[in-house]
Amino acid sequence: MDRRRHPRVSMQLPVKVWGVDAKSLPFSELATAINISEGGLVLQRLRRQVRLGTVLEIQYGHEQAQFKVVRLDRVGNPEQGSIGLEKLAAQPTLMDLSLLQGRAAAAAHA
């Protein structure tokens, strides 16, 4: 049984990420958002190490929102690991989930 609060869409979307890393240094880089929902997303390919509880700014297209790091799952390198992010309250919707679900369904049938 799935205990998630929001349905998720599995896609790989390029996003810009900025914030402060585990060494308290500011950074800005590109990463990949996967498993996207209304309440959060999972990032892969983030080269910087971050800490739990850190707030990161995520931009997709012209939209941006703040997310808190709630899970770190690094296995060896950024290509293998992932970072779970939860959208902060009162932040705008970063990605249109209905549009993403349609794209994912079309890709699955292609």
C-alpha cells in the first residue's frame, strides 16, 4: 500500500538548483528532477553535498519555488544517489502535474 500524500509522476526534468551546500558555501547548478508530486520531488545528479533541513531554490522553466531537504540517499556519487525534497508551504506550484502525467503516459505508449 502506498502511503504517499500526493500522486507522483515519474519523469526526468532538468532543473536549476541553488542554495547553500554542506560546507556553507553558496552554489547554483543543474540537476534532474524525478518522481514529482504536488508536495515535493526527488533530485538526482546534484554534485554538491547538502544537509538535511537545508532549503533549496528550484527553478523549472520560468517558475521557481523553495523546497526543504528531507531525505539524502547518496550512494557513491551524484549519478547514483538522490535527494528527497518537500515543497515549503505557500510556495507556487512548480510543475503542472496534469501536463506531466499526460507526457508520461504518451511516452509510455510510444
